[in-house]
Amino acid sequence: MGKKRQRPDGGDVPGRDAKSVRRAIRKLGLPDSRQSPETWYAQASATLPETDIANVFKSGGAEASDYDEAYKSFDHARILSAGWRSHMLELECIWMLPILRRAIQERRA
């Protein structure tokens, strides 16, 4: 196995972080938020009852008053919160992972 490439500051190469995050997001089984609303809804309906999805996404997006519904179980939170914005979550994690890694290293030093 080849040597792990590192940046001069000791952090992983961003592409490696991106691959790790994408793999982890896929393992969560989230519907991809880049899909059409109809395709996303169909994929989400494979896990949750359609009425639960409709209650949260009445107007095309989660409303603050529907958080109790969106977080009533792990699957609800996984699909209705993280899944609804899975692509943005992926991008945020890719951006944040090297920063968190650096902060942890600094705390250990």
C-alpha cells in the first residue's frame, strides 16, 4: 500500500477527506437531496410512511413547527432532516473535517 500523502501542515489531502465523507454519507442511507423532489420523496417513502413525510414537507421544505415530527425517531431525523439536505451536509463535512482534525491535533499538543 502506498504512502499517505499529506499537506505541509500535516493534514490529509482534501480529496481523501472528500472520499471518506462521501463514503460515510452513502453508508447512512440518506436520500440524495440533489434528486428531483419526486424521486427524493419516493426514496424517502421506502423508509418512512408517506403521511409522515407529507406532514413535514407540506410546502416543499421543513417548517420550524414540524421539528417534533421530523425528530420523533432516528429514521425520521435521518431521512427528514439530514436526508433533505444531504448534499449540503456532505459539502459542510468535507469543509469541516480538516479543520476539526487540526483543532484536535492542537488540543493534544
